[in-house]
Amino acid sequence: MLKIETVYSKDEAIRLDVFVSSEAEVSRSRAAQLIESGNVSVGGKTASKNTKLHKNDSIEISLPDLKEYDVKPENIPL
């Protein structure tokens, strides 16, 4: 599991899902899934995806390990 710990440093407020998306380099829908599953905390507390971040908020993002799939090609007639 990869953990990203950061502090929001801009003056303007921003939604949590937008910030997580850019910081973790994932889509906004994936960011929303991470937030809803409790893998993102703001100031040590879980938050919703539309939480507004303000200057000096501390954010912790936990990215679960990717699953490896054993997929093999199948010879099918076209």
C-alpha cells in the first residue's frame, strides 16, 4: 500500500476529490471511490468527496496495491 501525506498550501478552497485526483494521479471517479472507502483522511478524520480543503489542511491518501490478473489469450475464430 502506498501512502501519500501532504498539506494543502493554496489560498483558494478546493474540493477533496479534485485534490486527490491530481495528487494521486487518478481519475476523479477513482478519487471518489478512495474517499468513500475510507482511504483518504483530512486532519486525521475521514471526509466526503465534496469536503472543501483550506490552506494548511493535512491530507493522507492510502492507495491500495494493484491486483494482478492472470489473463491468457484465447484462440477463437473470427
